[in-house]
Amino acid sequence: MITADLHIHTNCSDGEYTPSEAVFAAKRSGFNTVAITDHDTTSGLSEALSAGRDAGIDVIPAIEITLRFRREYFTGSLHLLVYFSEKLFHDNSFITELERVVSKGRGPALVEERVRCINEEFGPIGRTPLLTRNLTVEEISSYAKNISRRHFAKALSERHGLSKEEISLLIGNDSPAYVPSGVDMKELAALFAEYPVIPVLAHPAAGSFPGGGHYREVLPPLSTVERILPEFLALGIKGLEVYYPGHSQEHVEYLLELAQQNGLAVTGGSDCHDDTERPLQKPGMVGDVSAFLTLLAELDQKV
């Protein structure tokens, strides 16, 4: 039986495992197929693929691309998991174009803009003073090369002593200082048209998760995601991440129907970042992903 975790992060984005550690941890947890899906970077894939060969586990190259939205009904980000074959990973033209596209949504310019807006709104002389001193770019960038919301939260907690509620006020989607990360969907159209990849909408119901913790994240409710779904379908997504720790059983059943109605393959993953708060093998992620794996097996023939 194939046991797959198709959503794992490493320290090449905002996880704590190295790519090799992530692969061997998955092996110990009983998986025989995993996908490394770091945020907006492929830098850990070579190491992960090599570790997969050593561990005797199939590693699927992938990336989790951040998409930004500024709509009247939603300002924020959604995530798209993009899977591809190892053969395509070694195609320099593909990787160059992929990195060119995703670089538009992250990087120093976005970090600087976010810090500026936070200080203008919440700095000691801001419109809503909450910080006793201004947040600095250096505080954020000290955590990682590829900065995510998690690193902002760590800096605001560890270096400015803010509570979870205060941090959410500063960096949440509803914050007046919020600047969405990610690229516009239209930036991906040419890439998907030229190269054989499997784009999958990540954790579509995580914003409606009834529990607490990290799985809910700061994402829009499922109703908002459904409103945007026609645009994802027009972009050419081929799958829906249904099995996910931040999806209730009700969500899973609803998303299975949604996938069937739209001819989408079903995937699942733990969204692993570490061994405590978002570990491997959390309940709710195990399910039949055979249709996705069939699509994956066909990719090499198209490269």
C-alpha cells in the first residue's frame, strides 16, 4: 500500500528539519512516498531526492507557491502546491522560469514593505501604538533567508514581547498594516502552459478550521476560497488537497464532493514543519491519493 505525505516543509523555507532529516523522519513514520513542498523555493530538493534514494523512499519534487489577492471581499494569500517529475526538476529552463516567477512574491522588498507598514501603524509614534520600539528588517531576517509570516510572529513574540492576540492584530489579514505576500495568479499561466506540472489547491478549508493552533493559520474561510475556485480551475489546477490536519471530517467529505464535481485529483499531507506543533502523521491526512499518483506517473512522458 502506498502511504504518502504530500505536503512537507524543511528549513529551506519555514520548517525545522533539514531536507534529509525530513525524508528520514517520514521513513521512520512509515511513509514510502513524500513530497517536499517548501514555500516559494526549490533549494532543498536536490538534498531531499538524494536522501530519498538513501532511505529507500520516493521523494516527489514540489513547491508551495504563495498567491496574493487584493479583492473587495478578500485581501490576503492562498497557496498552490505544484508537483513535478525529477526529470523536469533537472531541466534548468524550468527551474529558472519557476524561480523567476516566485521571486516576485517574496524577498527583501516585501519584508521591507511589511516592516514599514507595521511601524507606521503600530510603532511607538504610529496610528495605533503597540510596539515600544520600531520593528526592524534585521530582526526578521535573522531567522531565515526565506522570510514567512512565522518569522514575523517569532520576532514580535521573542524580541518585542507581544501576545498571540497582539501578533494576530499586527500581521493578520485584517490588519491595517497587512501587505499580502505572493504572486498574482496570472503570473503562473504561461509556466503551467509550457511545462507538465500538477498544480493542487492547498488546504482550501484551513481558514474554516474550528480548532486552534497552527493549522487554522490566517487564511480565508472556505466560502471565500470557493468564490475564487473558478479562477483556479481556469488556471489549470489538477487537484485539491482534501486530507489535511486542519480539515474537519465535514470539510473532508465536502471537499471530496467538490473534487469529484470538478474532475480534480485528491491529495493529502500533514503540512509538517517540525516534530511538535506541526508534525508528520497527524490525523486527518490519510486517504486515497491514487488518482494523483497516476497523474504524477504520466509526467515523465511529457517532459
